[in-house]
Amino acid sequence: MSTLTNLLVIAKEPLPGRVKTRLTPPYTPAEAALIAEAALADTLRTVLAVPARRRVLVLEGRPGPWLPPGIDVVPQCAGGLDERLAAAFAGCTGPTLLVGMDTPQITPELLDPVGHFGHFGTSGHFDRDAWFGPADDGGFWALGLAAPECAPPDLIRGVPMSVPETGAVQRRRLVDAGLTVRELPRLRDVDSASDAAYVAALAPHGRFAATLRRLTPVGAR
């Protein structure tokens, strides 16, 4: 894998009542926060294993003991998720990949193709490349730009977030901007308890799966 210039993770501080609220019920707010923390920890572990010159956590809230060394932290800007994503890319130059905290099943091997930004033939137009990782719920779990400094200002701003058409609208924006869009595998975000069980089964050896095994949903107590 070639080296990305920037590898970003956008996340919320895993606090009870602030994260993974759709897990309650069957889990308590405190348990939902533990699940979110585990998902974030697994994601950051993968990020550390991917060749990149700079690894950044774009965080709403404050870092905690779950943050490993080797990752810079920058605060999210104010506004909707579209504004926050756009601002995260605006602070970068060179090949940049952004992922969320809701797909702890990602692996370095899954992200390997993204490291080859700019190696698709001899046209010399690698700055027109983008990567897109669709999610099962209609959103997206990853977005990569070979040259975010060359991207149109409205590439992300104005995309409706957290709706079934989010991913389709975002991908259309990339295509309409003239970018060559390359796709990563479709993944399932962790939003509900059934999502969490599904993802834990895919990655049974991570902290996320171990945390889920340790917790018993309220209805089963």
C-alpha cells in the first residue's frame, strides 16, 4: 500500500446519552457508550496500522484514555454533519481518506486500495480521483479525495445527512464534479442492536465484539 497523506476519523466522544442512542433499549446509555468506545478503539487501531503520514481524530468532545498515541486530535467545527465533514477535508492537502467510528470491522487490508491514489495509469490526473465506501443504510462509511485542496467548495456541503439517500447524493456530487469515483466494499454501520451483533460476528476478535459479549441487553436480564 502506498502512503496516504491524511487518514481521518470523525467521531463523537463516547459519553452516555450522547452516542449510540439507538442502542437504548435494549442497552442502557452507559452500555451504549461502552459499545461506542469499543467501536472507536477498534477503528483507531486499524488507522494506526494503515500507512499514512498523518492520522487525525476529528472529534466532537474531548479525548479520553481510549485514545492511543500516534493520532492527532482536532475539534469538529460547528454546524451539521455536512459542514463538519467539509471542514475536515478543507484542512488537508494531498491524498486524504475519512472514515467514521461506526464500522469497527474495517481492516488495513480493506483500505489497502485507497493508498494507490494517483497510480491509475499515465494520465497524470490523479487529483480527480475519489474513493467512496457505501453503507447498507444508504449512507457512506468512507470518503477519500486525492486532492481535497482542488475539490469544489460544495462537494460535501448541502448533502442531506442521515437519510436513506445520503450516499446516493454524495456519490452524485463526486461524479458531477468530474471525479473518477472508485468504490470500497459496502459495509454495515453499527446503529441498532442487531447491527452491533452482525458486525461483532464479522470481527469476533476485536474490542468491539469482546465488549458486546460482556454486556447483556436489559430485556435478557
